[in-house]
Amino acid sequence: MVFESIAMDRGLSGIEKKEKAVALLAIADQAQKRSSAGESPLETQTFINGARRELARELPDTKKMEDAFQVSREYQRARDPGQRPGQGI
């Protein structure tokens, strides 16, 4: 449990980054093949979006998620400093 929490703080490891890069290249290759086979651009883009979403589920980058969360919180504070995020009106 402790090791998992430490790993989550750092985001993806070097091996996981390589695995993700290989998977992204495979998605791009499949998308190119689908496009060449006459698939519509909408169908190809739908495939890409779904494949990338599944990859994010399998190899989540917790560091990027934390960074995005912090940016969102800062935006919410700047937009309405009198209201904390998560509170109703």
C-alpha cells in the first residue's frame, strides 16, 4: 500500500512511459490503416478517442491528473474567490 502511494505521487515510471508511447504508436498505426481502408474520418477519430481513453484507464498518469486538478482549482478560485469549489450557490 505504501509503495502504491509513492508510485502514484510520481506519475508514470520510465517503463510505463515507454509502454504508453508504444501503445500510442500502435493506435496511430491502426488509425492510418483504417483511414487507408476507406473508413470515414469521423469513424477513425472515434476509434482514436476510444483507444486513447482505454489506454488512460490502463496506464493512468496520476501526476498529470493532479496537475490538471490543481490548475482547475486555481481557475475556480480566480473566477470567484468568495466561493470554494464544490459548494453550491
